[in-house]
Amino acid sequence: MPLEMHKVRIIQKLNLVPVEERQRAVTEAGNNTFLLQNRDTFLDMLTDSGVNAMSDNQLAAMMVADDSYAGSETYTKLESKINELFGMEYFLPAHQGRACEHVLAQVFVKPGDVVPMNYHFTTTKAHILLAGGQVKELYYPDALDVESTNLFKGNMSPELLRETIAKNGVEHTPFVRMELGTNLIGGQPYELSNQKEIYAICQEYGITLVLDASLLADNLYFIKTREAAYKDASIRDITREIADNSDLIYFSARKLGHARGGGICTRDRDLYLKMRDMIPIYEGFLTYGGMSVREIEAIAVGLEETMDFHMINQGPTFIEYMVDELTRRGIPVVRPAGGLGCHLDAMQFIDHVPQSEYPAGALGTALFIASGVRGMERGTLSEERNEDGSEHYSNMELLRLALPRRVFTLSQVKYTIDRVTWLYENRRMIGGLKFVEEPPMLRFFVGRLAPVSDWQDKLVAKFRADFGQGL
Ligand code: F0G
């Protein structure tokens, strides 16, 4: 049984509004869960970004923050913690993860460049495309297999990396990027031995290896529990070995460190100097980088707490419970259980809805109506259109139910399982969506859609018939 190794000392009241209200809310939100109001939402599983529970020690640290524009003691604390954990002397603060990606893309990516990576993340890819580059994903075939037994679907293929470098040339390979806890394929980890192999190739060619460590905590847990060679290693030692086998690490501190912010660190003074001047232009002075100093204090404490196995195991063990329970009921979810959240496979869940009608987005609206649980579409809606305007169909159509760490209780997870099960029994009632307003970039954030028929009305009627006056 997953067990909370913490107790709840501050709570936030939740609303569970009636099903008719939930339908009204999702309609007003243009059938886009990003546009829902929290007051209409029961369990917010949209993301784990900036919404993880903070500890008493983090909150206490925020009270002693040193609020000076330049030379803040608080900044020095974070810089020292990073140096201690990663062995990286140079640190550039930024307001969040995508700001780091902006700096990296603007400084290193030129038109015609190709950035090899295990898998893309939405904002990473957007910044690389904006700089005129492209991404090349070098995963193993089963990375996209939702029912795999591969415990490390985030691994990058060394053979494909060599081929890609040979094809594009070192001069068009500004860096190689490995994402820990690979988000878009279901929060799947990579093996430390794989990263070491990739790093050796990067060193052979003189190419920088960049790590996106936003989901470091989950990947640390999986290295410790799944990679035999690290069974007895401490989380601190694994962290250091990850850092030692890379040139540059950036992260969203909305995830890593359970606060809000971000940063880039490196051992290499030349890399640091190339990026440094971007920070005061786009983020803020070098000792805050657009973050509140209170958040910087919280990140420093949060990073230290990430070295505690009982802190980082909470997410993965709750997610594993959810994945196992849904699997037992025959409901298609990404397996093996990863970090970040539980991912419903919309391609199988509603196999009658074509990709042109955004099955993962449609499933997200159906689940919201059925439960007040707010998930996030991670499928075709989250892709950019091809240059000729045609749809770029996503490899996977996932509805991500993120479990912000230490936020939801086991009974809330059980409620979610129960409603997903009801929805699965009624899955044939779910129809597709079509765009009403479609922004040209990152359309999933603010695009508005409508159901292709009156299927949502019928779903609400069925809910009432089955649940009576229940919520
Ligand atoms: N890299 C990864 C792997 C991420 O998951 C995210 C954010 C970012 C970079 C960007 O960081 O949000 O601080 O600008 N992921 C969030 C999510 C948004 O919901 O998965 P950011």
C-alpha cells in the first residue's frame, strides 16, 4: 500500500460541483482543460508544475529570504547547494524551465541545426524551432509502446545518435539533450548507464550534453529501484554521478525542488560566459533571474529534501498504485508506471474517435464531466501543425493525470480510479472535438474547441441515470 511519509498541516478546501455545472464549465473553457477555472475543478491533475506540496522547512526558509537586487545571500545559498549536489560551480537563475530553454536555444541553436534528444518536451521544441533548428528524437521503438515491460523507456539509442551526428555533422549539432523522467512518453526514466554511454559519444565528438533535470526526482527513484547497479547507492551519489556525466544541467524548479523558478548550471566557464548576458536581458539580474528570493530559498531547501528517498518515492508509489488498479480493470494506461502521473491511453480507451478529432483532448473533457478531475491532453493537440498546415499526428494520445507530489491522498486517488472506471464502461458514448479557435503556436494552451456532436449532453444524462442525485 502506498504510504504518505508526511502529515498534512495546511489544507485547501475543494469544491465538487454537480455534473451539469461541470459540463457548463468545460463548455465555457472551450473544451480545453487549461482554460478551466479552479473553482469548478475538484482534483486538479493538470500538472505537477508549481503545485507540489511544500514542506514546513521550505516555508520557514522563505521567511528569512534576503531580498536584495544584487548579491543576495539567498542566491548564494542556492548556488552553493547546486555546487554541493551537482559539483557545478556556475549557476544562472531563470524564472522557470522554459526560460532556460530560451537561453539555450538562442545561444547555441542556429538555423539548420538539429538537436538530438531522447524525446522532446513542448516548450523545448518550440524554442529550438523558433531559433531555426529542429529536434531529432532518438528513442528505442518500444518507448512509444504503451504496454511495454521496458523499465527504461526514456533511454536514448547510442547507434541512432552516431548516425544522426554523422548525417548532420558536428557543426550542426549544437548539443545533445537528455530529459530525465521523460515527460511526454509518460514520465518514463532512463538508465544512468545509458546516459554514460551517450556522454561518452558526446565527448568523442566534442558535443555538449545537456540534461533537462526538471523530473530528476522521479528518475532518481527509478535508478535506485530499477537499475541493479545502483540498488545500494545513495540518492546523493546517484545525483552526483548523473551530473558528472553531463556538461550542463537545466531545470524547472516548479518541478525539481517543489517551488517556482528555474536555472542552468555547468562546470564549464566558457559555456557559462556564452549564456550569462542573456540573463539580465530576459530574466533579471544574475542573483535572482526573475525569481522571488523567497522561492529561491524554497528551492535550496527543496533540492536538499530531494536527496531523501522517502520524499521522492511518494509520487512514483502513488502512480504505481493507480496504474496497477486501472490495469486490473482492463483500462489502458501507460506501463510500466512512470513518474509525474498516470497516463490514460486515449488511442485504445476510445478507439472509435479518430486522431483528427483529438481523442486525448476529448477524453479529458469527458473525465472532467464525469469527475471534476482535470487532466492534461498530451497528444495531437499538443503538437504543432506541419509547415503545409496539415495535422502532425502525435505518436501517442495520452490523457495525463498528474499527481503533484504529496498533494492528494489515497482516497482521492481511489475516487479518480472509480470515475475513470465508470467512464470506461461508458466509453462508447464519448465523441471527438473540433477546433473553434486555433492559435498558431502552442495551441493546446489557449485554443478553443467544441464537441463534434451532442455526446457530452448524453454523457451527463447517463451520469444522472447512474448516480441519481450524487455528485
Ligand atoms: N522540461 C520539462 C521536462 C518539463 O516537464 C517542463 C514543464 C519544462 C521543461 C518547462 O518548465 O514549466 O518551468 O517553464 N512541464 C510542465 C508540465 C509545464 O505540466 O509538464 P517550466
